Amino acid sequence: MFGFSRPVRDPLADARSAERWFAAQPAGDPLATHAELIAALGALADRSYARTPTTLEAVFRADDLAQAIRDALTAQYIEHSSRSSRIEHQLWSAMFDLSQAFLMTYAAFSRDVSEHAGSVKWQAELPALIQRQVVHLGIEAKIRLYRYEQWIPAKWAELHALFALACGRRLERQPVVDRGGKTSTIERAYLTVLVLQLMNAGNLTARHLEWVAREMDEWCAPLRLALEPSSVSSFYVDLGSREGLKRRTPAPLEGRVLFLDTRPLHAMLMQNVVVIEQKIRHQPLSDRTQRRSEQLGLLAKLAAQVDPEFRPFARRGERTAAVGHVDAIVGFAKISGFLHEEERDPLPRVEPGKSFGGTMEIAVFGHARNEAERRRDLARARLATWGAAGGPWEVKDVSQTGFRLIAPMSAASAVTLNTLASIRPWGHAFWTLGIVRRMKRLTSDRAEIGLQVIANTLIGVELVEQRRSSSAGGADYSVEGEHSTLDGRTFHGLFLALRKREGGSAVQSLIVPAVEYQPSRRFRLQTARSIVPIRFGRLIEQQPDWIWAAVEPLDLSGTGDLSARTTMSGLGLSPH
């Protein structure tokens, strides 16, 4: 009646207030809780706020309780980020903003601790405060790696400064209660950040990174930083630098250098590799075999990155520096759409004298002056419709099996690991198909892409499912018989041929949408000029949106259908 209202209690006044505030938040809506928590942390980080050790304890408790929000956002990102760029941006920004809010708040408390050097209560909070800051820097690094972003040098300097402060106070190995009530140390938190960055070579997906991050605390438990190297090729970190772990070279080292022996970690990873290999060997038909094979490949990559003995990969073809540009099309849908349009509606070639315009050009100018320019304009317009955003990509080097390319960030933002990409060097007529195997964001506007070539002959085709008709009398499928089968669903595919060496035989295969892969069904593979009956063979690679499988042309012996043999050879297929 008189306008009096009950004052809203500060949710971060103390640990109990933080617990009650989290308990009152709506269940199942992490983004709503996330927004209010960021606002509360922002108010706490303001310079005018009177912070105390009690409010720091409240932030520690809020940090523990916020783990459920982080887990929910991470699960949603891994599951749904590929659906659209808008969803990916919303979830990624939510995770990143939450980590930044805690880092800003902890930085404000760090200033308070330095200003109260004589306060026992403030100084008692320093180990946990440093440890939390290091942990959140690791979370930020992981979130950036979801987008293949590397740390800027200032972030490395911030991380090293925190660890140097802990070493100066001899706090690096003092036990600290971590989130979830587990005991950890500043050194272990620091090592998890260093090793995570070391393990990432640009070939880890967000799902892989999250699994590695969960295992990292256990993996780094036996590791210790030392003043003396354990081997000639051990890793080291310079606390005065702006870089992470580096492999030691014969050159002398200067600065505040600490060495890391990764042999315990490498041995642990190799032991896991052996265990998984035995499970696959003893249970090859298990429904877990595919998942175990994926995990085996991941562990092998990680072990190679932390191997204390430098063992460079044996390349099937040496890299050669190259200069030039390529046109690029990214994604199965756009590649198949572009090739289908090229096949259905090839660029017209003007024939002078066969039209009024051509006759006029010859009469006036003596030649069809605009033919080449018209074709170039039509080609540019078509490529602009289907091609990658940002224009052409730059070639950095090439090898027998792939390309290393520099792409504009507007195109790279739509690329993830295992994305299909088709490229065509300027001045060439044919497209090459590859799979993105590595990514690394170099700057704010450029990214490095490692492309594994899987085909140097690429044709857009249509596949028509062949269904058994009721008049077939229970007989098997017969693709040639006009009245024995019915046409089913029609969809686009990519017919591939890879010739590993000049003059060698080509290996034929097919890429189709994942939902269309049916190994037991027969299909009619057709282009504008040819029709070939086929069925899928061995599965080569499977991804969420596409499947790559070998092609088995149906045996035509005894049919007397020579036209089918002709069209088959036109596609490069041979009957059994």
C-alpha cells in the first residue's frame, strides 16, 4: 500500500545464499539460469562492489553449482551445433560468456588479495583463487578449440603469470579443493591446460575434445614439472614466453624454463590402445566395435602428440610448397547440387552465325567477340550460387594425398572436421573431392585447412531405388527387366574415381546421404548420358550426413544387353 517491497537478497552474499538461489532456478532451462548468473557475476566484478572473503566463498560455491549449466550447454552444443550456424553461435557464446564472467570476477578478487597483503583471511584464499583462474582459462581454451581457434599470445602470458605467482609463493603443489569436492593442485590444473593444447593438432572434433578434457585430470596426475630435463627430446615451457609446451631442440634454452617428462602419459595412452585392440580382436562382431575403432584412432593420435621420442609420420608423398588459388564448394548437398546442375544444364557455347546475335557480331566485328566472356560470366554466377563464401582459397602446399589450404574465415566458419570439400585449381577444368581432416584458425579472417584427397574424378549422379514388383512372382530384383521392377525413391549422389598413380587403375566408389544408404538394395545409377545398375559394396567411411561406400556393378553376363556395358564403361565401371 505504501510502496514498500521486500528487498532482493544478493544471490552471492554467501555460500548459503548461492545454494538457495540455484535451487530456486527453473529446472530444464540452463540458458535462463545462465543469463541471471552472468548478471550477478558482472555486478560482483564492479569496482564499486565491496567484496569480502565471504563473497569469494559464495562465488566458489556458485562455480561448483554452475557445472550443471556447463554440462548441459556442452551436451547441447555437441548434439545440435551442426544443425545451423545460429544454434552453434548461441550455444558457443553462452559457454564462452559464462567462462569469461567467472574469469572477470576472479580477476577482481585477485586485485583485492594483492591490496590486502597483510590480511590472513584474504591470503588464505589465494591458492584456491589461482587454481580456479587456471581452470577457467583451460575451459576457455577448450571452448575456443571447438572452433579450431588458437590462443592469442596474451592468453599464454596470463596463464604463465598465474603459475609463476603460485611458484613464487610456493603454492603450486599445495592441495586445493577443486569443483566437485575433489582435491587437486595448481600445477595439475596448469598441466591440463598445457597438455590439452599440445594434444590438439587441429584434427579433434568437439565431441573428441570434450572426452579428452574429461580424462585430462587423471592423465596429468603422474606428471610433474622439473628444473632439469629427463631426456634430450623432452618438452619444456618457458614462463616468460607467450607459447605453450614445445619439444626440446639441441639449441640452448634461456629464460624461466621448466621441463615436462611425458613418458608416464604416453605409457598410459599406449596401454589403453593395447586394451582396445584386444577387445576388437576378441569381439570383432560386437556392436561396440565401431565405437572402439574410433576411440582407438583417437588415442593413437593423442599418443603421437605427447610421445617424448620424436617420431615424424611417414608420409605417402612429401609436401611441396605451392602458390595459387582454387575455387571451393563445401558440403555434400552443395557439391552434388552444383554437379547435378552442371550435368543437367551445361554452360552454352555460342555458335557464331547460328543466331541473329552471332550473325550481327560477325557482320560488324568479324568474330563472336563475347563468347568467352559470356561463358566466364555464367560460370562465375553458377559458382557464386554453390561455392564457398569469401571467394577462392589459397594453396599453401600439396602432396600425393592432399592439400594444405588457406581459406577466408567466412568460409571456414561453415567447415568442420570430416566435411566434404571439392576444389578446382584456377585454369583447370575438373574438380577434386576431399575430406577436411585438420583445421586451425590462424587469424580473425583466415584459417588453415588440411584436405585429404579421395577422388580426382568426380561426377554428379542420380540413384533410383529398384523395388520388386508384385508381378515378379517372388523373384529377385532384375534391374534390366522392364516389367519386373518398380522405380522407387530418387536421390543425388557423387560417383568417385581415384587414380593413385598415373596410368594405374581407378578405384570407383559412391557418396550418398547417410539416410539413403541401404546395403541390401539395388539401384539404377544414371546421368544425362548413361544408366548403370549397381549395388553398394564395402562401407568405406560413415559420417552423420554422408556415407562413402564401394560400388559393385551388377553382373550383366548372359543378358545380351550391350548398351548397358557401353554406358558402364562410360562411367569407368567394369562388370564382374
